Amino acid sequence: MRVLGPGLTVRRLLRVRLPPRPPRPPGPRLSSGRPAAAGALERAMDELLHRAVPAMPAYELREKTPAPAENQCADFVSFYCSLGETAERAELLGRLARGFGVDHGQVAEQSAGVLQLRQQPREAAVLLQAEDRLRYALVPRYRSLFHHISKLDGGVRFLVQLRADLLEAQALKLVEGPHVRVRPRPGRPRTPGCGDSNGPHPPPCAQEMNGVLKNMLSEWFSSGFLKLERVTWHSPCEVLQKISESEAVHPVKTWMDMKRRVGPYRRCYFFSHCSTPGEPLIVLHVALTSEISNSIQAIIVKECPPSETEEQNRITTAIFYSISLTQQGLQGVELGTFLIKRVVKELQKEFPHLGTFSSLSPIPGFTKWLLGLLKSKAKEHGRSELFTDSECKEISEITGGPVHETLKAFLSSSEWVKSERLVRALQAPLMRLCAWYLYGEKHRGYALNPVANFHLQNGAVMWRINWMADVSLRGITGSCSLMVNYRYFLDQTAANSTAYLGSKNIKASEQVLSLVAQFQKNSKL
């Protein structure tokens, strides 16, 4: 019997081993009131940045200027790690972004030069060099600091943590403004967990710190540098512990639970990187079944067959039922897409007859969206556009009050699933509403739900919505027990992805489209 370690807990753990923090020097800290004494720390920050951030060499000397001394970058890392509070780190990053970004005077000068050359007949080489000068001027000065930090031992790991801190500071509104904020590029929908904000006028990401870091990490963590590793019960205890702790979709409860998830008829894979060998960056759990699963309980609760030997003729379908990013600093880097593609190839090697690939996915945000809809309809006091007359009558008889008000109260807790009558009465209307939420609710033309958006941009088909598919507390409170299958037809994924990303067309099955049509018939939304 393998023990995963004392006090196995279920939490998301960001395991980035930063350099050890030196003892904090005596001195003031930043506080909400920003007393005068805090100026000492701010001055220390400014002195550090002027010392650590290399100056941008002239364009002609860009390839001849020696790299800054290694200890300059190490000083920045050490100082940053000594800051124990999120607000202090946010202050340092804000000062770095504002004071050491793009030289806008140089950008204006080089832009004018390019425009002037375009208006005059010149050799192509002259224009190309002017454009290269402009590109050089558009690079923020702090990018060079990040580049040189990446060469330090543990430097890439540090930058992943730094971006995680930046995303946290943005979420807490400790840093704001165009110098640090990144917005999605036009025509590219957000992916799950992406920390991008959504301003109405997206500036070039390369000029914003979050975008600069994201682009650098996307290069360093591209598929060619990632190693696919499979987890089994015989994997090192440390790896099993990390996998259990990083599970973000269906939390691991016990060591026996973990054993089932890496046992017969199950597969677990993760990507690691040469900078973090053996460290899971993103984890994918797969169930090997004979059909497309419609309930998560059958996958993570049901006991595995007693035989340790899998019967290959029973395996025709692969179900992707959980994908978890373990490093928050890698949000928006397309690891999930790469991982699914690599796992499909791996499974096809092991099971050449395997022909069906599908997810069994949660629907985060559905309950919140539905409660907001019920609240707005309750204020109208008119005819319900969410339920038919017969549904309103039946639900009101069960709940003992007006359908919108009472349902809002019932669905705010998990108690409603204990009433078989209410569960039966809600199945048809909630299936319709969920179909519309997934298919019809949009953000800039793309699916509002982040999980739907992720699978659709990968080229999957919105295949089937499942009732009572997750009766855990998280499933009931987050999505009213509903889950959805996104099916991957391997010969169609490229075309589907192109249609979704380019024309914002969602490929869906007859079941989903029928539910959407039923919703539209009743509703004026």
C-alpha cells in the first residue's frame, strides 16, 4: 500500500521553487495609508531597478553590447523574493512597468522615418531596415531584464511565479493601467483560467508587461520543449502528491481515490519542461470506456474492475474528464491544447482500434448565470419567458411560491436535489437553459463559458448535455448538476477550429441544437 504523504489535502498548489528569501532588512513596509516611512522602501526599489535593468543599447550596437553582469539580475531576484507582501511585489512590478518600458519618443521618431520612406521611392533594403529599427524601439526595456533572468539557474521558474504574482495583483486591483494590463488580441478568444482583462480598445500585447511575459513564456513552453509523462501508481510519491494537490476539477479525497485515477481503465498524463524536470505543469485525466460517459460518478466513484489486466476489446472510447493547470503563471499559454493532441496520439499507439474521443466537462458559471436571470425575471412580474405555463404551475406547486423567487432560493443551495419531484420538474427547463448558456451566450462573439470556449477552439463539437451528471456539492452549486460532452472527430477538428476562430461558428449536435430551439421558442432573450 502506497501512502501519498501525511495529511493529504485537496488544494491547488503552485510549486515554483524560488531562490531562498534572505532575511528581510529592517525598514518600512508599504501600507494602505502609505506613510512617509514607506518612502525608504520605494527608494530602495528605484535604486534596484536603475541598477538591475540594462539600458537599451543603440540600434547599431545591439549585437555588440555585452550582457549585464549576472549578479545584477540575481540582485533583482533576491530583492523581489524578499518582499513578503503581495502589495509590495505589485509596487515593484508597477514601477518596473512604468519606468522601464518603451521609449515613446524613439517610437515616434522611427515611425516617422518609416512613413517618410514609404512616400519616397527607395530600395527595399532601406525600408526593411527602417522597419527593423521601429521593431527594436517597440521592445520594452524591462524585457531585457526578463531575458537575462531566464538564463539564471531557476530563472524561468522564477518568471512563471512573477507572472502569477502579476495576475494576482491585477485581480486584486493592486496594479492597473496599460503598462501592466494585457487584453486578448482581436480574433482570439480567451482560454480557461486566462488572466487577461477585457478593455474595449486592445493595445499591442508586446507593450504591456503581462503580454510581454506571456509571449516569452509561450516561446519557452512551446510543444517542442515539453515532455509528456504518464503517471501510474508506481510513479514517485512526490509526483502522485503533486497530481492530487493540483487537481482543480474533481478534488482527490483519499489515497484510494488517487489510486483509482491512475489504475486500470484510467490514464493520467502531464507535461513537464526541461527547466522543471518531473514537475507537472498541466495534468490530464482520461477514462477508457466502451461509450461516451454521461456521469462523472461512474468515472471517479465507481470501483475499477478487480482485474489488473485491461480487456482491450472493452475499450473503444477515451473520455477527457479533468485538465488542471498547476502553474498559474502559465495562464493563457496553450499547454492544454498541446496536451490533448499529444495524449490522443499516445492513446492511438497503445490502442490502435480506439475511435471515439470526448470530454466530460463541467459547466462553471451556469448556476450564477441562471440565478441572475431568475432575479431579473422576478422583478418583471410578467409572463415567464423561461418556463412553459405547465412547468410554472408544477414548479410552483412543489416549491410553494412564485416560480422565479422560489427557484432562486432553492438553486442557491444544494437541498433541491433531495426532492425527486423537483428534480424531475426541473430537468426539461434547465436542460434548455443550459444549452442556451453554452451555445447562445457570447463574449465578443465567442462562447461565454471558458470551458466551452477552450474545447470549441480546439475543434470539438458540442455533443451532449447531461442531467444529474455531477451530484457532488461542487457540481450542484456550480452547474445545477449538469455536465457536457465535447466530442473530438479527429478528421474535422482543424475545420471546426478554423470556423469557430474565424467565423465564430459553433459546431453542435442535434440534441444541443434542439434544446436551443426549444429555449428560443419560449424566450425573447
